[in-house]
Amino acid sequence: MRKIGARLILALMVILGTLYSYFSKTQVNPVTGEKQRVGLTPEEEIQLGLKSAPQMAAEFGGLHHDRSLQTKIKTIGKKLVSHSEADKSPYQFDFHVLADEKTINAFALPGGQIFITAGLLKQLQTDDEIAGVLGHEIGHVIGRHSAEQMAKGDLLQGLAGAAGVAGGDYTTAQTARYVARLIDLSYGRSDELESDDFGVKYMVAAGYKPEALLAVMKVLAKSSDGGVEFMSTHPSPANREEKIREAIAKYSKK
């Protein structure tokens, strides 16, 4: 009994220490003014993104060899940045096409390095649709979602450690894992929906047709049917379409 009690006390101490560390990582987003729990400064995000970019590109076959295509994507991306609040942010945006023609994907690294695969580009019909994808990824950077995920990862690791310390105590271990899972789900959904909102806002400001993002949702829905694009932490394309329409109505009136 004493050993079980000691494990529970130690597990509680680990949980409290982990929560204190997480909630003390509070910074004000330099663009949105929102208070966020992140463990990196914008400068550290930029350096992390630049260092990670070559390795990430290599996992998708490297950069696409077509220079004109690279220039096109950079032009669209930079137009979105220059007409939005992103241009006044501390981040260093750059846009790249990946050689992978089979994977339908786009992603942003911390600090502004944004990638889109040739596979996804083949599915897009217009510059407006491309702008929708890139605007969404810019939103992830501005929203500091990667930095938030890293801070959350530390929290999850700490909670998992508490579950391990608790050992045979089923309730404590299961509760820690359950809380960790709930946090993971809520952040994943909110990040995607927030980035859609940013994307529409930036498209309107740069003169692109925001309705094109709805066409992108159809491409992603088709991909998700084959298990290509979405995980359970992401909202379905149908749910995203509803929020995108709300954003279009909101920003088109301005």
C-alpha cells in the first residue's frame, strides 16, 4: 500500500510540474495579439524552420526541378504575404514546390517555410485555388501552430510520464492518457479551422477569389476518401466548407 501511495504522490507531482511548465509558456502573438502557450520565440521558430527545410524536402523527393513552376508558386505566395498582416510579421516566408507527384499535401514549417507537392498542384485548376492552399499554410505560421504543438507535445510527454509513474494504478494512468488525447484532438481541429479563416482573409486582401478554397476542399475530400490526407484530428472537408463560407461572408463585406 505504501508503494502505491508513493507512486500516486509522485505521479501527482509530475502532473503538477508538467502543467505549471506548460501554462508558464505564455507569449503574445506578435500579429494577432492572442495569448498563446509556446516555448519558442519567433526568431527561434525561423531558425528551426530553416534548419528543418532541407530534410523535410528530401522526404518528398526534394524540390521540383521546374524553375518556372517554383517562380509561380513564390509569386502567388509573396503576393498573399505582401497584401496581408503577414508582411508585418517577424517571419521569413518562402514558398517551395516538392517533386513528389503522388502525395497530395502542403505544409508549413515554423517561421515561414511553406511547401506544396507537385501531386497537389496537379489537382488544382487555377491560381485562386493555389492561393487558397498557400493562404491556409501562411495562416498556420501566423497562428504559431507548430510552436503551440511543440509546447503541447511537452505537456503530453509529461502526462504520459505521470501515467508511467502511476504504474498499476489504472485510474490515474487512464485519466492522464485520456486528457492527453482530448487536448490533441481539440488543438488539431481548431488549428485547421483558424488557418482556413486566415486563408480566406488573405485571399480577399490579395484579390484572389476566396470561393476557390471550397474547390480545394473537394480535392482534399477526394484524397481523404483514399486515406491520403486526413487524420482523425482534422475536421472533415464538409465541416471546413461551412466555416469557409462563413469566413467568405465575413471578409467579403469589408
